[in-house]
Amino acid sequence: MELLPLFFTALALGLLGGGHCIGMCGGLMGALTMAIPADQRHGWPLWRVLLGYNAGRIASYTLAGALLGSLGWLIQDLGLGSGLRVLAGLLMIAMGLYLANWWSGLTRIERLGRGLWQHIEPRARRLLPVTRLPQAVLLGTLWGWLPCGLVYSILVWASSQGDAGLSAALMAAFGLGTLPTLLATGLLANRMMAMLRRRAVRVTAGLLIILFGIWTIPGPHTAWIWGGHHGHHAQSGTHAEH
């Protein structure tokens, strides 16, 4: 039963991070949409390719979750799980500050993945223009490795559960949470960008993620937030002890 809140949290983080998704991937999604032949940019042909892009992207998140989740299991086994949760909480707080336009330090973390992306991007360009569904899925799989502070933050949080399978599933849930924003970006880019750039929307999303980051960090405050010992137990994660 304690797994359900984790999955809802992962979905919510994907939805709340919509503003960051627009900033990081909005232009890319628009470019990928324009890479579809003009006669296929409508109806089901367009939806099929957009869904293919995002299916590949979410598959990459899931794989990254499994890989980092294995490392998280090892860290938990060494008795360093609390440190990993502290790091996850701090990254969440940095993400919230970024979304609210209060501090952009998280962008420095994105530099960590730029070296890998420099090797991936040329391969992605070779798949353009996109004319078939397998192309779209493969391109989306490569897109999933685009350096992104939001993804990195959620990856550390998911891996802090100490279970590779759970970490992978949480990253899949997070990816599904980002799906409405990025699909809408491909179809209604201007309207979505206008809504997600509203200060009230960004500040609200930022504050919620900051609160979640504070809750993620181990300490007596977690029991207070949840109103008892049960909350602290849920924070620690049932899988952390295994």
C-alpha cells in the first residue's frame, strides 16, 4: 500500500515539472514535429509519431532508473541510504527554486550530461526526417538522454528507494507525468508555453516541489508533516531495508 503514494508522487513531479519541460524540450519537440513530412502533420499520423517519440523517451528514463537504482541499492546496502535521500531532497529543492525563477543553480548539474549528449546528438540528427514509427521511437530513446536537471533530480530520488525495479517503475511513472505537457507542446505549443510561463503557475509548482524536497530529507520533520510515525516509515521506504 505504501508504494501507491510513491507512484502518485512520481506522476505529480512529472506534471509539476511541466514548466521546465517546456524550457528544456519545448523547442526540441517543436523541431521534431516540423521534422515530420508536411502531409503527415495532422490526425493519426501526427499522433502516432508524437507518441513514438515519447514512448522512446520514457523507455530511456526507465532504463536510467534501473541502472541508477542498482547503484542506489548498493549505497543502501552500505548503510549510506540517508545520505542519498539528503542529496535527493536538496536536488528537489534546487528544482523548485529553478521552476519558481528564484535560483538557477540546477542548470550547472545539467552540464554533467553534456559530454554524453555530444556523442548522442549526431546520431539523433541522422534519423531526421521522421517518416516511420520505429524512427520516432528510436529518436525518442536518444532524446531521453538529453541533459536535464529535472530528470537528474527525480533519478536520484527514485534510486534512493534502494530497489532497481522500483526505481525503474518510478521513472516510468515520472515520464508518464511529463507526457501531457510534451504532447500538448507538439500540438499546441504557443498556448502551453503561455500558460506554463505564468508566474503564479511556476511559483506554485516550485513551492510544491520544494516542500516535497524538504519531506524527502530524513529527519523528525517528516513525521510532523505526515502527522505521525507512519509518515516517517513511508519516507524511509519499505524497500530500503532489503
